[in-house]
Amino acid sequence: MRYDCAIIGGGPAGLNAALVLGRARKSTALFDDNKPRNGVTHASHGFITRDGVKPEEFRRIAYEEVTGYPSVRHYPAEVVSVRRTEEGFELTASTGETVKARKVILSGGLKDTYPEIEGFRDFYGKSLFVCPFCDGWEMRDKPLAVVSSHPAAFHVLKLLYQNWSRDLVLCTNGSGHLTAEQREKLEARGIRIVDTPVASFAGSCGLLERITFADGTSIERSGGFVAPVQTPSGRFAEELGYEVGENGEIVTGPMGTTTAAGVFAAGDAAYVMPSQLIYAAASGSKAAMSAIGELTEEDWEAHD
């Protein structure tokens, strides 16, 4: 079967793109290997009518809605290759199945690589998080740590200090990314800075109690935010010929168009939004509208 559009990635961006395409009666193949980035998260926030929804419940509802449209087919598999053909694109799945499509939407999202710190996985998604906008409310007024070797740590601390908690410690892991002026501003507000690398997290039942450093010293904390290294999970730039930014993101226009004909991108893969459900879903909607617009023009002209 030749689909109007194939979507690679079944996160909120890909799912919302499938919803819009399905409602426009466009035949759609949705590829999703069921490895969501937020799979360990207990709840997602900031999406009106879905604030606090469990990620697995969000996916269940979304797939129920999307696959309710007869033109949308879900392929529970990873796409391992995409090649351009005279009629559009040919996608090969990890199952060996081959699908043809006129348009492609890339919504594979990001891959998070976290620092190798003992105990981190025991607390991630329970008392250690990534995004203050997603989980700052739940951590309000608690003694928190920010573990980050990224220059954006200063901004994260400002957000936390002004909105959710003033009992903060910055653990830089010896990165030296702070300027002297930034250190002075943080210390003037009572924010302690620890440059010694973090050795371990400790606590019970997913609730952080203590952070221990490489020199044996420790501090008591009830939670915090850990900055991962984020890289786009898409890997089809060479095959499809779209432009990639300096950090590996797919370069897109305001409506999800890429520099490659017939290829669109949505969600974190394109770095077009903060990493939140509501932004990703909106970008999926825009990319789908762009794809439908192109399909409409092509079909209109074909009948003249």
C-alpha cells in the first residue's frame, strides 16, 4: 500500500500529526517502537485537561482516538531505513515490512544521556527530574539540588529560585561553566555551589534524601533537577537530504517544513519547543497541516 503520509515516531508530536491527518482522511502509517522518552515519569504536566496524566494513560487515550480513524494504521516497529523514490518514499521497518508514502513526518524526538551517578535511576521520575516547568510545582519549597554541567544551569536556578524553592544547591560536577559574576549572584542569594563531582544519590522508595560527593562529603536534599545531554534520535539526514543544525536538530520552518522536499519534522527532533507535551503536540499538528497542504495542491493540480 502507498500511504499519503508516514510518521516516524509515536510520541505526542507524531500522535497529534496522525490525528490531524486521520481527520483529513489521509491514509497514514504511524511507526512507533513503544520506547517513550518519558516512560519512567509518573505524571506529565502543563497540558490543559490532561494535567498530571500518567504517560502510559496519555498514550492509551491517544492511540484509541487516532486509530479510531480508518485511514490511520499503527505499525509497532522501528523504522530502520528511508529512501527517496520517484513516487515519494520507501520505509523499511525493523520487522522487515516495507511501506511506501508520498510524504514523511519525522517525530522521533530526543535521546537523553544522563551522568553516570550511582543511584540516579532509583530517583529519576520520582524526586529527580529534568524540567522545572513540568515538575517544579511538586517540588515547591523543598530543599533541592540542580546537578548540571551545562551553561543553562544558571537560568534553571533563577527559575527555581523565583518560582518554586529558595533552598537550592548547584552541583556543577567540576564543569567550571559558571562565570565569576554568576557565582557572585548565586552566592548572594544563598545558593550554595559545589564543584566536587557527585558520587551517589541515596534515599528510599524513590524519594531522595542525600547526595554524596567524590570527596566523601554529603548534603541532605529532598529532590532536584539533573540536566541530561540531549541528542536528536533521527538518523535519516543523509538519506533524505534535510538540513541539520549544529546540535543535530532538524532545521524547520514555522509549520514543520524541512529543507528536503516532502519531508516534515515535529517535536523535540526539531528543537522547536521546550520539551513539553503541549508544545510537541502542537508542532505535530502544524507539520500534519503542512503535509496535507502539499498533498492537496498536488492532487488538485493532477485533476486539471
